[in-house]
Amino acid sequence: MRVKMLPTLHRTNVVLDENIVQQALKLSKLKSKRAIIDKALHEYIENHKNNGLDWLIKSLDGESPFFEGYDYKAMRSRSLPKYK
């Protein structure tokens, strides 16, 4: 049986812009300010690990934001004309 280790926690006091905190609470549907800050830090780290582009690639899911209906997966499977 493996024992799950709890992360080391760091206690701090910060002054936050209440308008931004309220907007984040509404958008995220998280229940606490601590959860908002924790999620923001995790997202910041993930975005900067991959030069900030990995989230974009994941969010596109094969769709192009520039051409409506463009699907690269469908284009890969189409038959191409044969040239002689």
C-alpha cells in the first residue's frame, strides 16, 4: 500500500485586487480565494514550461481558429490526385 505524500504548504499574506478575485471566482466556479491562487499558479507554471503555446495546441483540438470548418485530420485522409 502506497502512502500519498502531502505537498509542503507555504503560508503567506498577500493583498489582492478584490475586483480581479471576484471575476476569477465567477469564471472558475471555484469556492475559495486560496483555490483561485493555487489554480493560477499551476496554470502559470504549465504555460511557461512550454513557452505558453501548449495550452493553445490542446485547446484547438485539431480545429483552426483562422479557417472555419478546417480539419487537418480530414485533410490527411483525403485522396490526393496522382501526377505522372
